[in-house]
Amino acid sequence: MAHHTSRSSYRDLTERLNRFPQGAPPSELLYQILAMLFSAEEADLVAKLPIKPFTARQAAQCWKVAEDKAERILQRLADRALLVDIQLNEKVEYVLPPPMAGFFEFALMRTRDDIDQKLLSELYEQYITVEEDFIKALFLTGDTQLGRVFVQESVLSSEHALHVLDYERATEVIETATDIGVGLCYCRHKRQHQGLACDAEMDICMTFNTVASSLIRHDYVRRIDQVECKELLHKAWEQNLVQFGENIQQGVSFICNCCPCCCEAMLAAQRFGHMQPVHTSNFIAQVNNNCSGCGRCLPTCPVKVISLEAEQADGTGTKRAVIDLDLCLGCGVCVRNCSRGGLTMQPRETRIITPVSSTHKAVMMAIERGKLQNLIFDNQVLWSHRALAAVLGVILKLPPVKKALVSEQIGSRYIRRLCERHDAT
């Protein structure tokens, strides 16, 4: 009976995770991962928490316990980076981050002995890399993705550099952050436990603003200043690592420095590139007449989309680099490694649209993934919220004609406007 109750707790927690746009498909492996991170009691409690930020008082109401007890539980979870606590003057709010980018990574962003990190790494590898359900749900669903690539600023011509918007610069994210933290690269740390990590910099995963503040407070990352962070950024450039950050303009919470062999975003781009799992920068690499066909750029491309082709159809003649422009991330790593100036970065014909804020991103992702109802009716403890979320979820999935008919029958301006906004996106 206890085993059944425990299993039910992790199923409930999984259902809670999947109310947010960035969820985690249920599987036996996921339940094993969650059991390593949460006790059954904690899983049962976290399953009842709202999606949007909440206070200890709100958690106490959901759990039907005293506020001071709720506060102790929330802080215990924040101490293990399972919740992010946000300090706003005298007020503290909490939020359950998504698994990715979120508490999956946090568990490996420092060395710790309270969990078996080697076993956890093996479970992550099987669930995320071998089985495809999670990676497809994370990177291939909807048009708005969780991350975007930053172009390496040093490879841009002076003319093009003038037209790069502030939010497109990794240096600007660093210079405007209220807090900066650095921790272990989750991807390479995971591979290290399996004996598969490359020799790229490990202590280089950058976090910013409220997420950094929380992780610093609970000793998951160390606080650094702008100078050290820029030094790490330049080290990443020198090691041909790609800057992959949160897909928003304001308040970016992370920038990963990704290698092509360990990092899940780059692996997803290699496997599913034509489905656009990662938002590119607003630049694209182009080959010019200075290309000598030396091939030095080939191994540096993080998504392996550069090849050498001969001048003649029979394979003879001068060779030169050829880039699959449909798959190029626009990172600029190849340009940095071309000593002859045979590669340049050029603006894309169509600009890539970046959500303004994390709220904007969450709403766009929720609409595209059919989960908007969960953001609107957030208190799943209340039967009325669960019922309304279920009804709205069905309505938003109807064809336009039926949606209009339902709206007319319900007589709700709110539902009609919501449907109109949904159709307009």
C-alpha cells in the first residue's frame, strides 16, 4: 500500500509538471528521477503548488497547514534547488521551475553527496538522450522554444555590429544582470559521471538575476562579478563553445556554453535540425571567395552542417566549404576559426522574433502547446479551477467554427476574446 501511495505521489507530481508548457512526459524512468530528488511526501505537496509564483501563505492554504510549517517546507525545497525563492523587498515568493531548464540541471550544477549523482546522470542519459519523448516534447513542440543562440560578437563586421540589438549580445546580459552566478556545466558533469565528457571548461554555466540570486543563496552556484563573467565568456569563445541562453529579451536567467558532444541543446539541433529545436541568432554564416577549402571550419561547427565540396561534379578541382543554411545556428564559431577570411556572418533575411519576457514566452508556449488554460486557472486544488481549465482546454482545441458556436452558447465575452487571441497567434 505504501508503494502504491508513493507511486501515486510521483504521478501527481508529473501531472503538475506537465501543466506548465515545459513539462516531462511520464515514464518509469521519470518516476525514478523524481524519487531521487523528492521524497514521496514532498512530491505529494509540490503537486498541489500553483504554476505562477506564490507565497508561503498561499502554499499553506493549498496544503491546509500552518504558514510557519509551509515556510519551513518551502525553504527545505529551496535549499535543494527544487524551488526558486524570489526575494522582493520584505516579501518572499516561490516558484517551481520546469525540469529543463530548471531543477534537472540544478541537481548537477555542483558536486553533492546527498544524492547519487552518478546514478542520477545515468537516469538522465536514458530518459533524455536515449528515449526521445522528453527531448521531442522539450525542443520540437510549438514554434516558441525555450532557448536561443547568441552570435559571437567578435566575429561581426563593424557595420553589422552596429545593428545588433542589446538583447542579442551575451555581454549585454552580463552587464545588466542584478546578480551573476556560475556553476558546473550540467551536461558535461552528467557525461563526466559516465566517462564521456570532453575537456571543455566545466565551471562555466552562467545564471543571472532572480534565479542566480536564489542559487547563490543556497550555495548551488558561486557569485561572480561582471569582469569574471566576461572572462569566462571569452574563454568559452576560445574553446569554440556556443552561447545558448533563455529565449527572452529581458531578465535572461541563464546562458549555457555548449559543446557539440555533451550539451543537449546542440545534440537536439544535430538530430532534429530541420524541425528548428533551437532559435538561431539573427545572423547566418556565408562562404566567400577567400575560402581555400582547408576544412578547418568543419570540426568546429557545433551542429555539423559544414562540408567540403569539389569544384567539379566528378569530385576534382578546388574544394571549398559548403554550409547547410537551413540548419546553421548563426553562432559564428566557424568564422572565428577561419584564418583566411573565407567565412563571414551576414544578417538573416527574416528576423527571428524573441519573446520580451519569461511571462510572454510562457504564454506563447502555452498557447502553442494547448496549455493556456493551466496558466489562467492555476489553482488546481480548487475543483472549480480544475473544471474550468478542463473546459477551456477542450474549447481552445476546437476548429474555429465550433469554437465560435461554443462561445455564442456560453455567452462569455471572456471566452470569445480568449479564443480570438489564440487564433491570432
